[in-house]
Amino acid sequence: MAEIVKMPKLSDTMTEGVVSKWHKKVGDKVKSGDLLAEIETDKATMDFESFQDGVLLYIGVEEGKGAAVDSILAILGKEGEEYKSLLNAAPASVPAEAAAPAAAPVAPPAPVVSTPAPVAAPAPTLSNDNRLKASPLARKIASEMGIDLLAVSGSGDGGRIVKRDVENFSPSAPAAKVPAFLPAGQESFTEVPVTQMRKVIARRLAESKFSAPHFYLTVEIDMGNAIAARTAINATGDVKVSFNDFVVKASAMALRKHPTINSAWLGDKIRVNHHVHIGVAISVEDGLLVPVVRFADQKGLQQISAEVKDYAGRAKTKKLQPADWEGNTFTISNLGMFDIDEFTAIINPPDACILAVGSIQQKPVVKNGAVVPGNVMKVTLSCDHRVVDGVAGAEFLKTLKSYLENPVMMLV
């Protein structure tokens, strides 16, 4: 008997999915465990395997199109079997735009408004072997629309051409000199559709900011000894550690001593976690992912470094799996590599706290009554006041500061 295959819920925050690629076509035989399609969620592009045997009778969502979770993705059955009665009895696949929560409607993208004078597009980016850098989905859409990818400017990592670049592309007149400024009285803007990832980030962080009463504690840390320790480790080790790895390790050890900071607000109860799973915020093309270093307090600096590097690489290529970003008990967001002195971060639910890490700044400091050159880093702890009080947050930061200023203590 023919069976409906529904759009799966591949992550806890997924409400809709986009079919990046079908690996079977109508009429193909499908076995349980066969790769049926690649589906783009709010966080990653994931393989979807069939759970039943049969022949692919119907495809409900075309490549490049989106649909809500539980919409009709496909129909499997026996060869030649009648399936249209299933379509008549069930609602059709819901477009991604219609699947957005009623509380946060998303307006359709407005047409691009450009200035009267044509502006030449930047030259496309080529890889080291002179191949055009473009995603498979972007190539497919460009082919269908008759667009020459050499004329499209890429907005992805390293100038890679992605889906939105092709969809928003409009042919221009022969290249003209770009004006240094817009003529008086002319306005120009581009409206970019909100991605699935950005929708989830907006919803979750808005819920966190307006439901959790935040307060913030900032402390300066002398990183002189940490700099010396990192130089010594990297001079001999196969894995190069970063200052962020030091922060992850020091935070994990401090959380063992201050379990209140390692807690979560669950409405009618507070969960105090006895394990330490630290989420590390990583920036990707469409937003932010937070993969989790599990049992970070039990791991060495080089192991933490290797895991974070692996996560970062897979995050950039959307290869992370749900198990990689679930279960955090504390989160670290580091903007030090962008020369940000200090900032405050929004708590990442269900954590009770998040640590914002700034850059290491060279500045005069007082040691033993003398003013000497120093290397100072500011960190800010955002706390959910429903769980954490000011004294508890201050004590955690004091312990964190002691570990980073004396890294040898992390080896004890």
C-alpha cells in the first residue's frame, strides 16, 4: 500500500526544511536505508534516509523549495500503484513561508531597488584550481534561469556564490565606473529574505532576552602567564591551542566549583547540572551555531582545541549533526579575534549564564607598586537572575580569573 513520507523534523528547532537535492527520481526503487534526499534545516544540510521499501511514486517538494515539517515530502508504494487519493485526503505540502509561526510573520521579499546608474558587479571568486566557487544549489538555479554565474557576485564564505545570490541577481548594462557617492536625492536598498537559521536565532534570543532577567558582571584578567603558557605549548605540541581554548578549559574547571552557574531555569524548578558541557559560539554564513564540548572539565587543552577546530570546520560546511549542538550547560562567545574590547551576550537557553570574551589589550598595569606594560582581557558574564545572584556570579569570575592568570593551576 502506498505510504506518505513526511518532511522530517531533523532538529529540535526545525519548523521547515528545504530540499537541497533529491537522490532518487520518480519511478526509482527505494530500499529502507537508502539516501532519499538532502534537506537543509535551520542549522545544517542533512541526509534523509528512507524508512521503508518501495518505488518513488510522487515528489511533493521540488529541489530548492521549502515546506513545513510534516508536509508531504514524497509517496512510496508499489510500481504503478494509485496514490492520488492520498494527495486528496491529505493537505498539500505547505510552502516554507506559510509555515512561519503566526506570532512572527515574515513578509515576502520586496523587489530590489537600484539606482538609475548601472553598477558593475564584483568579479566572481575562483578557487585555487580556477574553478568558479558556487554551491550545487546555486548552479542548478542558475542553469534553470539561464544565468551566467561569471556575472554573479558571491556573498558566501570566500566569495562563494550561494542560492540567494542567484535569486537576487539582475542583469546589468555593460560595466560602468562606480560612482564615489550616490547622486543627491537618490535612495537605494536591497531586502534579503530571512533564512531559516536567522528566524530561529531571532525567535530564541528574543525569548531569552525578554523572559530571562539579565544582569552583567565584568572583570579584567591579566593574560601575561597565559600568553607564556600558550607559547610554550604551541612550540612543542602537534595541536596549536588558542586563547579561547584556555577560556573553555578555565571556565569548565570554574564551573565544577560553582555549580549554580552551570544551571538551567525550567519554569517550576532549577536544574543544577553535575556535568560540564560548554557550548562554543561559531559564526557561519547565515548566523550562529553553538556546538558543544562535552565534559570539558575532564579534557586537556589540546583535546579541546582539536574538537573546537573540527566543529568550526564542519559548521562552515553545514555538516554538524543535532547531537553536536544539543545539551550545553554553559556557553562562551568570543569576539576577541575581531579586536572587540568587551561586550555583553544574550543568554543561550536553557543555560543560566553565558560568558562574553573580548580581545587581549596591551595597556599599563600596576604590579608591586610600579606601572609596567601588561596584557589585559575583559570578560563579561551574563546571568539569569532567576537562577544566579550577583555574589554567585562574582565568585565564579574570581575563580575563572585565578585559573587564567595562573594556568599551571589547571594542570593540578
